[in-house]
Amino acid sequence: MSKTISRRTMLRGLAGTAIALPLLECMLDSRTAKAGEAAKRYLLTFGGFSLNKGLNGTPLPQAFRPDAFGPGYDLKTAVQPLGGHLDGGGKPVRDVVTLMSGLDIPHASDVNNIPAGARYIGDSFHFHTGPLLCGTKQLYELNAEVSGPSSDQLVANAIGTSTTFKSLTYRAQASFYNPGNGNFHRDTMSFAQNGGQISAIAPQISPKQAYDQLFTNFTPSDPVEAAKKALELSKRKSVLDLVDRNMSGLMPRLGAYDRERMERHYDEIRAIEKLLEAAPVDPIGACELLQDPGADPPVGGDFPSAFGGYQSNLGYSNEDLRADTFNKLVHMAFVCDLTRVATLMYTMFQSFMNIQPLTGAAFNQHAMNHNGTQAQLDATIAWHVDKFAQLVAMLRDTPEAGGSVLDSCALAFIPEGGFRTNSGNIPGGVSHNTENMCILVAGGAGGLVKGEHIQAPTNANHPANLLLTLMEAVGAPSSSLGDISGTIPALTS
């Protein structure tokens, strides 16, 4: 079955009989793949750290940005995992990952004069979700409010309307781990626009729930397993039918406020029912039912204080396993054409996750960025890079349309901050700067360059310029992202 169109294109006749239709020209438009082409996919991943630790005024060696430009770039300490994840010919994943350096989010200390796409640094040095992901200026006085949609939601509106899920939003870090400090959108990457309102999209943090959501209607190829799945779906539908009947009798007796709440709940039930009624996903080719991940790892407790608190048994919910599972889910969601747009946070902005289980360093991630050694920070960054490289390799090694799934993708791994050798006027020191940022890019959609180190041009070096380039690559071009316009031509061949 072709994966270039929705698997739900059918002609329904008497008694609900469904006959799958062949791919016809009338089914194609400017947002869907042409016959013989693979559908385009868009994915942004994220890690909550800057590229060097906060030793104010002390020059530090750059452990992320290569010295050499072009293909075969050198791998610094923090990106060593790109030298692994070999393909069948023994080539490292670096050969398909481009490193874009020289990106910059401007900053200003005058709250009344914030440049386009910039951030206010008077006392809000962590709050730059808007500039980084939406291209909009950021003001702490607005309680870190985001004033524009994120790029993934713009892409979803353009290429995601024909799949089961318009977009997916996941996060591996299970908790903020810092109850004394509001998260101010540090916990999400996705923001939707409905009319004049911008709303944050809460990411799914449960691998088990994400699995159930994706594969509720998947038909296993094994007849025995398929029969078990059919019985399970039958039971779920029976429960929903009962809820439907009970709701019909209850609604007229409720007051206006309770009726509104129940209507929202009813809409959620209808969404579940819609998934159950949809045609099953066919396990054809590389599209297959993943093994059930089982119960989620327990969520770890919070640290006792906002900044320096640390105890070895707190602040960790086996994010290593959670990240691996979400990688697999994103991979298969793309392969099975369940979605074409996704975001995945490995860790949050200003992450307070315990990194001892991952690196042996006795810090939460934020405190380590300030007080740990550069080697400890490099090991933390390398963990994130390894997860991104793992996902890239899975897409690279999955055949599709005469190439691989990666060939139709535009992927990025985005760190929170950049690199600076002195504090200047940045509150909190170099750990809170957004200069000299580096972003990893993978995929071949739209002719994206593979496996090179590229310096961003000075006239298009905002992270939003990079995102606009990726949006154009997957067939969702936009004249601007928030306050920023223009692409980076060097990123495409």
C-alpha cells in the first residue's frame, strides 16, 4: 500500500463495505506527495542546556562547534556520538547530520526597545521560548507569554491534515523537578494559534499512553494477535457506547457551567471513538506494531530547592528509557504515516533533571551548567546528541521510495543556549547567552545538505531563519516566522 496518501482513502458501499481506491491524480494537491514520492516529515527535538558552562571571563575550548567546515567535519567532545550509529556500510551518522553554527538570538536590556525576534535580559534570561521556536520577541513582563504559533504547528496546518494525527508533541523529561519556580512554558515546544489566541500544547509525557494512542487501531499480521486486538477494540467500543447513552440522558439536567465541562469531556470521548472507527493501520513493509513498552517508569521526586538542591534519589524518572521509547514511537509514526509532524523534548528549558544516572555527575542539569566542570557538561550534551543520532539512524536505515525515510525528512536538534567566553551584560553569566548557537539538522527533504558544518550568514543567522528553511524543505513555505523572515540558502543544495 502506498504511503504517499492517507490509508483511509476508501469507497464505502452497502452494509459499510469498504474498497480501497488506487492513487488518483485528483487526490493530490500542493500539500501532498506526488505519485512515486514519499510524504515529507518535520521533526524538532530539544535539549535544555547551553554549550559552555558559566565561568565568567574565562575562555573555554569549544566542545560542540567543529573547527573545520564542509563535509567530514571534526567531532568535538560533546558531539562524539555522531561518530557512531553506523549504517550497513560502516559510515557514521555524522555523514547525514549537518551542524549549523553561528546562530544568534539578539538580546536587549531596555524593555521598551526589544528588537524583532529578540529577548529581554533584564531578569528573564531563561525565557526565550518565543524567539527560539516561534521567532517572536520575548518579554518577562508578559509572564513569558508566547505571542505567535510555533513552526511545527504551521507545518502541521500545511502537510498534516490528511494523517490520523495532525501532529505529535512528546517530552521525555517527566517533571520540572523544581516546584519553587514556575515553568513559564519551559515544558513545551508547540504553540497553536486559534483566531487571535495562542495556546501552549501540553506534550505527552507517558510513553505508555503515547503507545496506546498510536497503536490502538493497529492490526497485527499474526492472526491470533489480530483476534485478540479485535476483541479488545470491541470491548472499548462497547464502553464508549454506554458512555454515549448515559451522556444523552445526563446533559439536559446539568447547569450551564457543568454542561460546558461535560461537553468538553464528551468531545474527548468522540475523538477516541473516531480513532477506534478509523480503518486499521496495515502492517506493510517497514510499518509494524512496536512492542508494548509496559508501565511507565515511576516519576521521581522534586529537588528540595530551586537552584542548588541535589539528592541522588530525586529528579529522575528514567528519562534514558523514556527518550529511547519516544524515539521509537516517532520513528514508527513517520514510517506508518500516522503523522508527518512532531516535536520531542529530551529535556526542558532550564532543565532540573538529575544527570547523575546518565553521566555520574552529582548535579541537576541546570546546576551543572553553572557549577560543574566543562567535561561534565560535555557528557550531558553528548547524552542528548546520542538520542538525536539514534533517531536519525533509525530513519536512515528504514527503506522507502528507493531511498530511506530520512530522505523525506527535515529534522533538527535545538539546544537552549549558545557559547560565550565572557559574561558581558548577560544575567547569570555565559550559561544564559544565546550567541553562537549551534543546531543539528538531518534529512534530505527539499535538497537539504547532509553531513556538513555550515556557518550561518550574518544576514540570516536567527534560529527562525533555520526553521523557515526546514519548513520550506517539507513543502510548508512561509514568508516569516514571527518577527523573522528569510531562509538560509547554504542549507539546501
